[in-house]
Amino acid sequence: MPDIPGIARQRRRNPLLPLVCGIAIVGALLLLAFKWFSHPAKVVEHPAPVPTAQIEVPPPSPDPSSLLPHADQAHPAIAQVASLSKPWSSADFFIDATPATIIRLPGGSPTAASGYWAFSRKAAYADCQLEYITDLNKLRQDYEYRQATHPLVGNPCSRTLYDPIKTLSLPGNIWIRGAIVQGSDIRPPLGVEIKIQGKQILAVRTE
């Protein structure tokens, strides 16, 4: 178009310019998107929970009395004859919920009831529990019984001592074992009647 004096010539706009700008903008957006998705997501690490300290409580020890024979009418066996073969050997048991002890007497036959003495460990007229003492030094020191030569039964409350070998006559011409050799208790321990049945020792009844 010829130039006309006094009239400014209009510049032509490049028709490709909008297309180039659009492509640039799209490219920039694609580049940003690529960088965004290619960047690994930041993992937030949570601290591991601290385990709560646990106190281990040991199981309760079994009651020793639960391991002893409990004699009653249906189950009177308290020991085997072979387990009390030696003189002065002993075994603890319960009869009708009462603690008791059987002693193998020296000189007696292990196959006869007379070869044993069984008695209640509960004192006849007190709440103390009797003890079978085979330690002669304990008899001499704790009970101050200097002439001890064989095991005895003692009352730790009254310091009374009973001799398993000796017998005592009660009113009515009743002879019982465990004569008092020291102390102020009224009578010997309450006896437990026993029987021998084959290889077993049975507790039948108490006084």
C-alpha cells in the first residue's frame, strides 16, 4: 500500500504471535506440572509408640498344706508303709481339716498300727500348733531340755514337751501316748487312730 502523506501507516500484527504465546504458556504449565508430579511426596514419619513397661508379677506359690494328704471317710490313706520305714521318720497330713502328724516309733513293726503314733498338731486346750522336733540341739536350746536323747513333740507356746515313747494313764484307765516330760500342759496331744491296710496307712478318726 503506498504511503499517503499525513496518514500514519498501520503496522500489521503477526498472526502467529498469539499461537506462539499460547504454546509458551502451555509449555510453561506442562513444565510446572512435570516438576510437581516428579517431586516425591514428603513422607511424614511419626515416632513409634513407646511400649508401656509391664511389671511381671510371679504367680503365687502353692499353699504347702494343699500338697499334704487330706484324710476323710472316703479317702483315709495318709502315707505308704515304705515311706515310714525308718524309726523316727514322720509325715504330716490333715484329718477332717485338722493338721496332724504320724511318727514311726522305734522298736515297733512297720506293718502294725502299734508301730506308729499319730496325733493332732492342734494343742488340746490352746490355739498353738504343736511341732515334731528331731533336732536335739533345738530341744536343748529353745526348750531348755538338756536331757534330750531322741525326738519329741513340743508346744512352742508353753514350752511343754511330749515323749512319743512314753504313755500316760487318764481317768477311766485310758492309756494314751505322748506323756508330758516338761511343761504345764494338761494332757498329751489328741491322738489319731490309724490302721494298716496292705501297703497303706489309714487315718480313721481322732479323739
